[in-house]
Amino acid sequence: MPSLPFPNLRPSSSLAAPPRGPSPAPFGTTPDTSRNAAVGDRTPLRIPGQAPQDLAAGLLIASFGLIALWMGREWPTGTLAYVQSGFFPRMIGGLMVLAGAVVTGRSLLTHGASLPAWGWRPLLGVTAAVLAFAGTVETLGLAPAVLILVGLGNLAGQPLRPVPLALLGAVLAAGCVALFVGGLGLPLRVWPLWVSP
Amino acid sequence: MDLIGNLLLGLSVSLSPDNLLLCFGGALIGTLIGVLPGLGPTATVAMLLPLTFHLPPVGALIMLAGIFYGSQYGGSATAILVNLPGESSSVVTCLDGHAMARQGRAGVALATAALASLFAGIVTTVLIAVAGPPLAGVALAFGPAEYVSLMLLGLIGAVTLAHGSVVKAIAMILLGLLLSMVGTDVNSGDTRFTFGLPQLYDGIDFVPLAMGLFGLAEIIASLEQTGGVGQTTAPIASLWPKREDVRQAWPATVRGTVMGALLGILPGGGATLGSFAAYSLEKKVSRYPERFGQGAIEGVAAPEAANNAASQACFIPMLSLGIPPNAIMALMIGAMTIHGITPGPQIMAKQPELFWGMIASMLIGNVILVILNLPMIGLWVRLLRVPYGYLFPAILVFCCIGTYTLNNSAFNVLLMALFGVLGYVLRKLDCEPAPLMLGFVLGPLLEENLGRALLLSGGDPTVFATRPISGSLLAVAALLLLLMVMPSVRRRRDEAFKDE
């Protein structure tokens, strides 16, 4: 229950938790976006407003709610005794707009965390790799798709050297084919049509 | 004794060679993935779900239970060895566990964690077997109004235990509810939120959502934090606890188990709360509170026992009422649905071998976990030294193939990528994805029962408050919400979650 007395559990050392609360970064610090993946690089962006993180969260939540309300604007709500397909979406959408408004409003009145820096490289690398897999698995087959996934995914972190990378790709592709097609017998295309129909 | 007979039935199911192997395999793979830094139990279970799709239902559930325990133990191992809690519930284990590891006593800490979890697991399994059936009897008296109130209580409980802002957590639940509406409305046949895409007519599959929000987003986040560099681990000297250690850890384990089991039954899932509460209780009853944080063995035993007891006690509301109290249980319910099993009070009566088989497999899973892990601790440590640059592509491959093979649908992989981005953005904005998952799973049930309750009452919304069970559930929910908003409680909650 929330009323349990919790003393401060944290000893003086240990746990490198990411800092919450306003960041001490001085004005004029421009974040170096090219090195976002590196360890110490967590310089927060400074934008106007007192709690930018909450402001962004509030606006995002409210916009989800508005989109839902807009998309469901013509759906029938029915009556309370016989609710129809538009009732629940409208209710939830409305509540989301309300929640978003509360978060946004509070962010303008209180001090809070700034927006953290974005890890563009891992975000784009991982997303691109997964999208490439989605695009190739049916046309090119499982083995090439895994190789492409590993190759693109590699760019998301600290890239491996070519030889270990090729080895990793080969092992993973062979392992997946063996496990999913050989072992579990799933009906997957392994190679492109022009190699093995 | 009915209880013994039922347990024996369960044991006979889960001790069959096939199921035993599945349980073993699940625990092994669960630990293997769960031990990787940055992958907590929720992400692990989400990623490994596809492994169980091609199994018979009983086997699949048994394997899932194995994966669940394995991933939890793996999470504790990373907490102790590299000071990285995989999930909020193992945050406290870091404090004394990693301190012990720095003193070269990582082996003792890991063994203590495993043994304390085993004890808590066995006690709580018996509790589930005792408390499940009567609760299910209560649940049979539930009408739609009661279900709505119960789900609201569960959702609000989840908010209470999420860290950070209450309003944001509520918003995440709402977002989950919205996502659950995508597809064809079962009552009217109208399509909602499909953007005209025929692939969305059947709704969003739960696997790409879970894998994207938890799996991909966690990979991205940990790549960002470490830049793809591996972790450094503490060396391991001895494995077995000394007699002195056992003497100190034993009572702490018992206290932790009781604390965890009590808090775990509450809707909202008390694993985090349980471990925090057990730790502070130990600190209070100890004659040398200053030892805590410096490698006190009680500080490992109590929260680990509480953690395991609580997360297992979560099975009680899930199995008997069909209401998942937290994100992992939501995943389990999703997995059951894929196998055509509807969790709820009828499961016990209609499929006793499944229900009792699963309960018995919890016992076996806990035992296997200890047998598996004590000799293999060295291996897990070595795994942690593998550079993340090699590990994460392998994990990515696994996520993609798992999602693809669910329906042989490349669209699902696409969705997963999308939810990965969403999960990362939410994380950056300090919005927790766990309540979202809970909302997503409960959405269809909530909408259906809400409509039905209103239909039965002739459009009278006061029905939720005037029916006795429903009304009292709502009152508890309202009370919880009120407590959250009260300044003094909020301050304490902020303190309790400060470490995360």
C-alpha cells in the first residue's frame, strides 16, 4: 500500500541512475548530436519553458487524444443503454486530451526535467535494420534478410570490424535457418526465388 | 485432501518428460536472455513468447513459466554482477548485492538470491494452490459491472506502482486502451482506427507491440547508454554461503517471503513494492542497520525472496479472475489467448490439468532454476563479458524472426519497428510503457463489460456504485487514487521510487 513508511533506501554510493530534475548544464552548451551514442554524452537540450520534458509529454498525449477524437468524429455513440462503436473511443480520447492538458498545464507552472538528448544513431540504426528485414524477408528470403539486418544493425552501436561482422552474420543466418526452418519446420523462404525456387 | 490430489494431478502433468524438458529449456533460455544487461523480465518474456507458439497449450504455459522465472533470476544476476537492475523490482538487490560482489562475494550473493527465491517460490506456490480456487468461486458471482470495477481497480493499482507522474501513467493506460480498439469492433462490425489498412482489420497483434515497446526500445536505450561497449563484471571467488551467512539470511528470507506474498496479491502487482518494503523492514529489525548498503546478506535475501513471492502471488488474480496485475502477467494472458485459453474462473473447472499443471510447474521451475544456476553462474558471468556489439544484432534477429513467424506477416515486423520508436520516445519523456501494455490487454474486456453492464442496467451508470461488490471495488480504487494525490503519501512514494 502506498501508505507504507519507506525510509530513504539509498546508501551514499552505488547505482548510477540517470539524473532526474533540472539539469545543471550551463547556457550556451550545444549538444553534439554526432556523438550521441557515446557514454558521457547526455547533455540535455535547453528549450524555453520550465519543464520541457513534461511539456513534450503532455502535448504528445493530448495530440494522441485529439487524433482519436478526430478519427472517430462520425462513429455512432448510441445511448447509454445501448452503446455503439463510437462511445468508448470518444470517452478514452476525451480523457486523453484531458490528461494531456493537465500534464501540459503543470509543466508550464512548475520546474521539471529538461528534454534529454536523443540517441539518434541507435534509434535510426535499429529502426532501419528492422524495417529492412520487414522489406526483404518475403522477397529475398530469410538468409539474406538476416544478413541485411545484422549489417544495418551493426551501424547502431560501435561498428564491428568486417571479418567479425561477416562471421556473426553468417553464424546467425545459418543458426536461424537451422532452428526455424530445419528444427521448427516453419514455411519460410530461405533464398531468393532466382536461387532456389 | 483435495489440495494434495490436485497438486498430484498437476505434478503428474508437469513431470512428464516432455514438459519437464520444456520447463528446463524455458528456464535456461530465460536466464540466458534475462542476464543480458538492459533486458528485464518483461522484455525477455516478450521476446521469447514466439518460442512457445508451436507447442501444445500446457507445454507452452509450462515453458513460459520457466522463461518467467529464468528471466527474473537473470535480472537479479545482472543487478548483482554489474549493478544494472533489469527491472524496478531488482533495484534494491543492487544495493547490497553489488556491494557483496565488489568484496569478491558475488558467488555467495548469487547463491543466496537463488536459494531465497526458491524458498519464496515454494511457499507462494502452495499459497496459490490454496487461495486460487476459493477466489475463483468468488469470481463466478461476478457480473459485468463487477468486472469493470475490478479492472479499474487493477489499472489504478498499476498507476500507483508506476514511478513518476500519476497523470502520465494514467495517460499511458488510456493510450493502451486506444491501441486495443484498433480493428473491427466485435459488436457492430465497424472498423476503427485502421487507417484503411486491411492488415489492421483484425487489430494490432500483441507480440509486435510488446516486442517493440519493451524489446527494441530497451536495445536502443542500452546502446545509447553504453555506446555498444560491454559491461565490466565483478570477479567471483567463492560460491557457497558460509554457516554465518545462512544464519543471517534465513530469517530475512522468511520475512521477505511473507511481505512479498501479501503485497503481491494486491492488484497492481507488488513485486517492486514488495522488494522495497522487505528491504526497509530488514533495515528496521536489524541490530546493525549501518551494515546495509555495505554488502549485508540480509539485504540480498529479503528483497529477492519478496520479489519472487510477489511476482508469483500475481498469478493468483490472473489465474482466478483473469485480470493481469502487471505487464508480465499481461504478456502471459496474451500468450494464453494465442493458445485459445481464456484465463478466468472457468479455467480451473474446465481445464484442471492445465491449471494444476501450471501450478506444479512453478514448483518444478523454481527447483530447476536453482539446479541450473548454481553450477552455471560462471557461464553467465562470461556471457556478460561478450561485447554488446555481438549480442544485440543476435537479439534483433530473434525479435524480427519471432514477430514475423507469428503470422508470417512482414507487416507485423513493420509495426514492431514503429512501436520500438514509440517506446523509445515514451521512455525519453519519462512515460512508462508498462501501464500501456496493461491497458492494451484489458481494453477489449473493459469495453465489452462496460457496454454489457450498461445494457443490463438499462443505461443507468450508477449500477457500478450500487452493486455491493462493484461498489466496494470502486471505493478501494477511489481511495488509492486519493491517497496518491495526498501530498504526504506522494512524498513517500517519490522517496521509495527515487532509486529508479
